[in-house]
Amino acid sequence: MKLSTLDTIALVLVIIGGLNWLLVALGFNLVTAIFGSVAWLVALIYILVGLSAIYLAAISMKLEKK
């Protein structure tokens, strides 16, 4: 199965989000290290990661039904 561009972007964002959570558990937040005090941008990154997770969960349920 070939992934669409949206699928690929969502997958990359969820992987980055997961790796960031690993780093947070180890005491380092990569998102805030990169974007620092730009609170709206940090929030936007987290929102995009969360929406990507919802999107991937939804399409995986569709694939399961086939």
C-alpha cells in the first residue's frame, strides 16, 4: 500500500512526537530546545502531533474494517 503525502506527514509527526516524549522522560524536551520561548509555535507543534495521531488512528480503523 502506497502512503499519501498526508499519511507520510502524519506518520513523521507522530514518530517525532514519540521520540520527543522519550527525550522528555530522560529530561530533555527537543521541541522547546528548538523553538524556545516561542510559545505559540511550540503549542502548534504539539497540536499538529496530536492531530496526526488522531488521523492515523482513524485511518488504521478504516483499514482494519476492510
